[in-house]
Amino acid sequence: METTQKKIKGWGELAFVLGTVLLAIGVSLMEKGGFGMSMVTSMSYIISLGVEALSFGTADYLLQGLLLVFYYIIVRRFRAVHLLSFLSAFLFGVTLDGVMWLLRGVELTSVWARIAFFGVGMATNALGVAVFFKTYLPLQVYELFVEGLCERFKFPLSRAKTGFDIACCLTAAALSLLFFGELRALGIGTVMCALFNGTLIGIYHKIMDKYIDFSPACPKLHEIFEGWKNTGAKA
């Protein structure tokens, strides 16, 4: 006789917090590994290396702010609710800087230690993405921008995401050559992320769907956000 799997409920808001923290930890561990960053974060990482006044996290949320401007240009419509995506990016940037500060004294001399840090970082980063996509709270601007490409040009999501990732990679390469005259933050790790992140995220989704119910713990807050989204959709 089959038994129904009892799920952990009310993770709608917690998913936002966990996703933000896990993403920051994953990115920081990959940075320590030194095998290259993911295609999306490589741009802000290179900017932070090239502009001494900007931390990694600050460069990331400023870059997402610029992307938000391009998003509004692409969709040809201003929706105030999407400004919350920049708030999400800001919180991630602050968290990222916090984790980077905690790991500031870590120096890896062994190749195996670097491989371990990068591997754990990539797995943690993918888990953060998977968890983050389960929340009803605002996604970061990167994801919003991809949605904007789909809306404006009727691209399939997979095609838009692939095109966006490639554009990020090329931009990161151009910035690296501009600042340093050589490629930085792009390497075998970048290729590994491109090849396996999607698979890891899919695996995490299946496991989470089996054991966790991402319904909101605060229904009233969920109603407020849904109301803002619906109002924006009609604008």
C-alpha cells in the first residue's frame, strides 16, 4: 500500500532567504577555487577586480541595476513592481560581500583543495538557484531580464537563457581584456558551470518537490505581492 509523502510546509518566504545565502556561499567558494566563475557572475567579478573602489557584491548589484534599465527599454513599459528585483539584487550583493569577508583569510595552496572548494561551490550555487526559483518573492534582475527577452521577442525560455549566458561570457571576456590584457574569471570552471548547472538544478528541483511545500507561511504577504504583479501586468 502506497503512503503519501508528508511535505515540510510554509517555505515560500524561507526559500528567498536560503536561496540568497546559498548563492552567495556558492559564488564565494568558486572564487576561492580559482577555476573561473559562472558566466553570469564573471562580469561583476571582473569589474570588482578592475575597479578597486567596488567590492564584488557592489559591482554585482550595480550591474543588475543597469540591466534593469535595459529591461525597461526592451519591454517598453515601466512597472514599479520590478524595482523590487533590484532590492533582491542589493540583498544578494550585501550577503555576497559578507561571505567573501568571512573567507578573506582562506588561502588554498593545494590543487585538490581548490578543486574541492570549486566543486562544493558549484553544487551550492546550483542549489541556491533551485531554491530561489521556488519563492514567490522577487527574483534577481538577471532572471527578470531573461523573462523580458522572452516577452519582447517571443523567444523560448531556453533560447533566451542560452543567449543571455553567452552574451555574459563574451562581455566578461571583453572586460577582462580591457582591464588586464588577458582572460580572468573565465576558465574550466566556467565551462563546468555551463555544462552541469542545469542538470544539478533539475535534480534539486525533483528532490525538493518530493519533500518540501513552498506555499507561503504568510498568505497575506503573498496576496500583496500577487496584487502588485497583477497591477503591473495591466499597466
